[in-house]
Amino acid sequence: MNVKETLKAATGSLLLNKVRSFLTMLGVIIGVFAVISLVSLVGGMKNYIKDQFEGLGSNLLFVVGGKIDMNQGQGFNTAMMNSSLKEKHADTIRTFAKDYVDTVSPEIQLSKTVKYKTQGYYVSLFGTGYDSTKIYNSTVEKGRYFTRAEQNSSSRVVVLGNLLSNKLFGDASPINKVIKIDNKSFEVLGVLNKKGPDFDESIVIPYTTLIDTFERANITAITVKAKNNVDFSEAKKQVELALLRDLSDDEFTVYTQEDILSSVNSILSILTSVLVAISGISLVVGGIGIMNIMLVSVTERTREIGLRKALGATSKDIKRQFMIEAVMISSLGGLIGLFLGWLGIFATRSFTHANISLWSVFLALGFSLFVGVVFGTYPAAKASEKDPIEALRYE
């Protein structure tokens, strides 16, 4: 038998048992679908985080309390929650690093319940400075931003994120309306343009108002925008030197956007490896299923094997046929799993930011092919070893 005839015979055998063939390849389908989907979703998380940081602006430095090393698993958010920074430290940076920094903004983040009439939501309060729009490249769609005078007087005024404004007020204008935050009244000054989920569902408020109204002793962090005409690494060094006038080296950490992105990407890369390994288990289970069904098939087709050998087929021909059947099952399962993964990502890409990477396609399809070869070898070898005389006598 030549290769063409062997391939035709293998295809015919699989088509005779369509349901069993499909169920056999189901494990491979699930495994490939899992690899493609999970890897793409983690990639989407990377894209989303990168877009969020790019949306913040450029030349940014973040100061948090304590000596934190993200490479050792210590997180930026943990540092912000346990910060011992105070408003005076922002003034210190303005004074002693003024030749290198453009804008310095103390930041405070809280989560509170906001209400307007019968509408109520649990949202993030983002306390910041009056000039923070220069840092985050944010613009006002309606109304205005709070002023320096309102910041200095700790006025109870807010600027709403775009999506939150729609949730609370619908199509009505929220300007000069009064909302309740923890049963305290605040006047709405404006609504921000759309920028991203973290901004669009939050409330921006003078940081001084958060300190006075909610009795916060410390600020969460300090965000610094370096001047465009200075060396960025030197600007970071000058900010650190300024803070060392009031703080010891282990009482603060200065991060760049690249530092945070690098740490996040490292964590997500580890997560990707773990998810691929877990998905690989599904492929291995699918391979075991292929081997099991192929062994059953060898037993069921003993007389067929004997007849083929009696008509001149060699052990090599028989082995090749069963190997082709196993590889066809695993490869076709891989292609179906890839197609289903693509459909899932295409349907959800608008809110997951996910894209199928080329390496994940090659990994999934290559592994599915490998599974077919490995788990199809033993059944094929068993089939090729059948004695034609004994096989023809098999009932």
C-alpha cells in the first residue's frame, strides 16, 4: 500500500465511526481551546494595563511609602495602602527638585458609597491636586475642574467620571447638582471625558477635602511629572535626593511607569506559563483517550488487519495506517479547538483586549500533533504485530 491508499483507508475508518472519532478528539479540542483562550486573555490583560499607563501620560514618577521591591513580589498597591507619606513631602519635592519636575500632585484613594436620589454606587474616590490634569492628560467634557482656591479651602466639590455621571444622572446635566458621599454633601463641578474604566467610574476630588472630610492622616502616594527637557533618570534621582531631606532611604520608593509595567508583565508571564501547563494536562488526557480508543479499534479490527496482511499489506503499512488515524484525530481536534478559541476571543475582544498570539497557535497545534504521534505509536505497533493467520481466525 502506498501512502495515498493508506491515507484513504485511515480516513474511511474514521468516517465509519463519526461519533466515536469526535468524542475521541474532544479532549484535544478542549486542551487547544484552553491554551488559545487563556494565553490570549492574559495577553489582553497585558495590553489593557499598558494602555492604562500610556493613558496616564508620560515622564511620570510615583512615590510610595516604604522600601518596596516589586521583583520580590511586593506590590505597588500594597505600598500605597500602607503609605506613611504626608502632604509636606510633596512640598519638599516642589522646593528641592523644582528644576527637574513640572507638576507634583499628592494622591489619596478611598472607596466610598456615592448616592444621588435613589441611585447609589460603591466607587473609588481619587483625591488629587488642582493641576493633576497636566499629569494624567485628562480633560473636562462638561463644567470645570476644581481650582487651587477650592483645594486650599478643602471645598466639598467633585468632578465625575464619564460613566459614573451617566449612571447617576442619565442624560441630565449633573453640573451644580449635589451628591452624597457617605451621607456628606458634595457639589458636582464637572464631568471628565472618557479615558478608561478606572477613570470613568471614579470621582475626582481635592485631596485636601479627603484629608479633612474623611480624617486621613497620610496621603496614598505622590505623582510627579518630570519636565520634558531634562534627563528622566536624573529627575528621578533629584526627587529621591529631595525626599532624603525628610525621610530615610527605607521610608519611600520612587517608581517609573516602566518599573511597574515590568513587574506586572513578569507576574503575568508566570501566570501564562502556569495556565499553559494546566491546559497541557487537558491535551495529555486527550492523548490518553486517543490511545485507549485506538487500542479498542485494533481489537475490533483484528480480522481486517489479518485480511489486509493476507492480501499483501506489510506490518509497516498497518502501522502507518493506525498512526495516520491517531494523528488525524489529534490534528483535526487541534484545528477545531483553535477555531473555537478564535471565535471566543473575537466575540469578547471588545472588553478583554485579547488577541491570539502566533506563538500560542504554533504551541497548541504542535502539542496536539505531538500528542497524536506519542499516543498513537503503541496502538499502531500492536496492530502491526498481529499474525495474519491468527488474525483471520479471530472471532
